[in-house]
Amino acid sequence: MPKKYHSFCQLFVLRLAIQVGLATCMLSLLSCDKAQPTSYLIPKEIRSVDLANDTSPVQSAPVADSTSRPMQVLPDMAKAAKEAGVINYKVPDGWEELPPSGIRKVNLMVEDENGRAELTVLAFPGDVGGQLANINRWRGQIGLETVDAEMLSAFTNPYSISGHGGLYVRLEGNPKSILGGLLPFHGYTWFFKFLGDSGTVLANEAAMKGFIDSVRLEDTNH
């Protein structure tokens, strides 16, 4: 092979090697510029519902008899009680009269050797759930079972209160009892509840009836 041709071949191979090397380097640089995948740690969302501290307003209070209409709790009970009218009465001998407060129109208390009892008078607009519901509510307060309408006559009697037709209620429990009166009067229902230790309540039944007999209601809105 001529010497001149041999030199030409060597020069061609050298140039080819240089071009391949440059191409390889270019590819490496391009691959380095490509965006690499990135991993992110996203914390889990923390959610909690605190039911125990729910302070949503309660619209009504359930009565002891779940089949009865609930007793509506008014947003301004003191105002409603004031608008019910004026009550005049005589305090039984030996009873202590406490100042009216909140929705209580009358607040009396008596103590004896058997214990103590308290008489409160309240007035609410409307029928407040109905006669049966209110009596069952009282029964529940002293641990008695609810009853149906057919059983009311066993412990209630018609009773005149302030010259109007009311109802007298006698609920004997253990250890507490209730003597009471219910009276619909000019769009309101008046509640006369004598609640306390059974011995004291029953021993003062005559005084309780004497109090109811002394009651005179005045409807200042009519």
C-alpha cells in the first residue's frame, strides 16, 4: 500500500473518532438538562368533629311521653311569663315566700319533720304540648311511668282555679311526690306545681289546695 494512502486512512479514522466523541458528549449534556422526577411528601389532612362540645341551640325539650308533642322552649320565657297576667294569692301559714325569679310567677317553700317541698307557678303561651304531655312530664320528674289519656282520671280531678275550669293533679311517688294544678287562661296555660319529699307534700295537701283556692288571675292584656 502506498505510504500516502496509508496516511490518509489514519487521518480519516482520527477525524471519525473525534466526531463520535463529540456526539457522545453532546448526548450526555442533553440528558443532563432533562428534568428529573421529584417526589413530594404531602401531609394527610386532619379532620375532627367535636360532638361533645356542640353548643347549637336546642329548640324544644322532649316530654316524658315520646308520643306527645314536645314542650316548646321560647327564646324569651321571662317576657312571656310577664305577659301572661297578674296573679294574686295568699301564702299558707308556715310557708316561706321567696322572690319570683326568671319565669317563676310564684315561688314558695315549706319544711317540716318529713323534709321540704317547693311550690312554683309558671305560665306559658298555648297548651304547651297538651294536658297529657304535661302530666306525663311531671310523672317523669318523680320516677313514675307515663300513662295514656284513659288513666288520667285515676289521679286528676276537675278543679276551679280563679273561677275557671282547671285540673287538680295528685302524683304520689317515692321519695318525691307532686300536687299540682293546670289552668288554661286567655291563651296561656298556668302550672301550679308543689314538688318535694313525699311526706312533706302529702302532709301539706290541704294547704296546697288552700293556696289554689286563694289564687286570682288578672289578664292585663284583655
